[in-house]
Amino acid sequence: MKLWVALAGVGLLAAGNANAMSEADGLALAQKHACLTCHAIDHKIVGPAWKDVAAKYRGDKGAEARLIAKVKNGGAGSWGSIPMPPNSQVSDADIKALVKFTLSLK
């Protein structure tokens, strides 16, 4: 029984870390989809710094879904007058991973 509980605990820890993405992996995915043309982790380029996005939405339970939709469909007004173009060519899985990565930044 103790072994089963220990194995279950390890499984839960692994599952919890499965969604975590290293900075190198996040940047590689961003590079793949040309996100770094307009965004950087720690400073504004055309769009906001991703650390600023993370700070703005920290604690907002609906932020992930809204940001996924904004990345997919494009949008404007949240960070100034320059619109973010739609990224419908990027897979939903990659968009979700990029948004999760962005929101994880401190």
C-alpha cells in the first residue's frame, strides 16, 4: 500500500510538471512561430514584454482562455493602438503552450 501511494505521488508530481516549459523551450517555440518579431520576455518591442503580460494577468482565472483567443484571432487595444495580427496558422496546442509559458513568467 505504501508503495502504491508513493508511486501515485510521483505520478502526480510528474503530471504537474508536464505543463511546465523551460525558458529555452518557450523561446524555441516562439522562434518557430515568429513571435519574437514583436515580443520579448523582458522588454517591449512592438507588442508588450511577456513578463508584463504575466504580471497584468496574474491571478486572473479567465486570462488563459482570453489570451489563447487573442493570439489565435488577433486583437487590439489592451496594450496600445498597434493590433496583434491573427495567428490562425499556429496549432491550438502551440498557442496554448505559448500562453501558458507567458503566464508562468515572473
